[in-house]
Amino acid sequence: MKPVIETERLTCGYRHTLAVENLDLSINPGSVFAFLGPNGAGKTTTIKALMGLIKPKHGQAKVLGVPSHKLGRLEFERIGYVSENQQQPEWMTVKQLMDYCRPLYPTWDNTFCYDLLKQFNLPLDRKLKHLSRGMKMKAVLISSIAYRPELLVLDEPFSGLDPLVREEFIEGMLELTEQEKWTIFISSHDIDEVERLADTVGIINEAHLALTESVESLQLRFRKIEVTTKSDLPKNLPAEWLQPKTAGQRLEFACSNFTNESALRNHLPDDAIIETHGMTLRDIYLVLARGFAKTRTAA
């Protein structure tokens, strides 16, 4: 099974600044990959390189088995791309946009298209410039998936959407992902929504990939730990005990390599009472992001 997206030491930059450095990714067919990171970490640059919008300085990226800078009509007929900054023909109505896109894609499914328009409650006769941001994003999404692409690339698709529209968008994506079994590459700051979609996550920080792992694996090994004791707390804590906070004889931290409670007790007083709690993807990301910020400040 060949990866749908594969990068090897992908390095991209602008003038003397590297936005992405030595990025290695491998995304299998049918997976939903969430690409997370702080502003300026290199997410959008990576997507531009994958879509052939910029050429790498070093290394390479392959999409659907083709070097990204050589992607052509046949490949783009198999790729859907939605970006928050995507330019659209604002003077067109929703129907005109669909009619315009339909002949560009041999696999366009008009029945599927109109089912989606009905599901998303989009007015066919309304011009794009008169649509709300949420409705416009829905129209763009439909025009990018009505031809049933093998790969769907989403760059901040939820940005600026109100909660109801965001929920409708997510519900639609969940249903379609289950039906179509396509591969999705999504970059977003809306981690709560991403968690509902993604099975694998990559986190990039300052142009470098910090980790790539299944969401299930991350949530198995990360735990929020609360410790209370009448004895003195240890002064030297293990490296995997992240973001420790103490208040009197109470200690809280996130354990990044949790196996069992016994392993924690090896570093704690005998009378320690330990409570463990699962962590959401958002919780895990915030712990890691604070660590990134702390490292930058120390440097």
C-alpha cells in the first residue's frame, strides 16, 4: 500500500528563512491526518509544497505517487483542496460555480453534488459575494468533493465559522469520511473539531516535526496526574512529567509516557494518593505547545 502523501527531508523557505526543514511524513490511504502547530510553525508552507504551489529547496514531497512540483491535470482531478484564503469567483451564484467546476472533473457526480447542496442548505441562486463566510466555505467544500477525490486537503477550513455552521460542517465531514473512505490532510487550530475527525496527528514546531502518532496512541500514553501526600514532594521529577504544578503537598502534571500507577509510585512518597485522568487531544497539544514556548524563551 503506497502512501498518498510522502515527504522525505522536505525543506522549504523564503529567502534566508526556512519555514519547513527536513520534514518526513508518510500518510496512508484512507487515513485522516491532522497537521497541528502554532502560528508560523510551517503548516501552510507544507501544504503549499504538497500542492505544488512552491518548490522545495531540498528534499521532496510526493502526492499520489508523483513529485509535488510535477503534479498535473490528471493528479489534480483526484485532489480536493480547500483553504481559508482561497480565491473564488465572487460574482458567480452557487449553481454557476458548480456548473463551472463540473466539466473540469471527469468523475464529477452531479447527484452527489446536489445532495450535498441540499444537505448543507445552500441557495443555488445566491451569489458567492452575498453568502456568509460559513455558507461560502460550504460551497467551496462541495465544489472540491463533488468529483469524489482520493485526497482532500483542508487548510484552516473552520476559521471564522460560527459554532452552528462549524457543527454542521463537521457532521457533514464525518458522514462523508465514513461513506467515501478518502484520505484527508487537515491543518487547523480548532483542535476539538480535529479530534473528532483525525486518526493520526502530526505536530510541527519552528519548521521541524515534533511528533507524528496516532491519536489513540497519544491518548493512551498521556495522562493528567494529581498527587496528594503528607510527606515532602520530590524535588527532581522525571523528564516525562510535563508542566508540573505544586501547591503545598499537592502535585499536578501531565505524564507523557504513562504505563501504570506503579511506575509513578517509584518516584513518590509511600503515602502518596494518585489520581489519573485521560486527556483530550487539545489538552495534550496545549501541554506540548507550552513546552515549545518555554524552550524558545530559554533559548
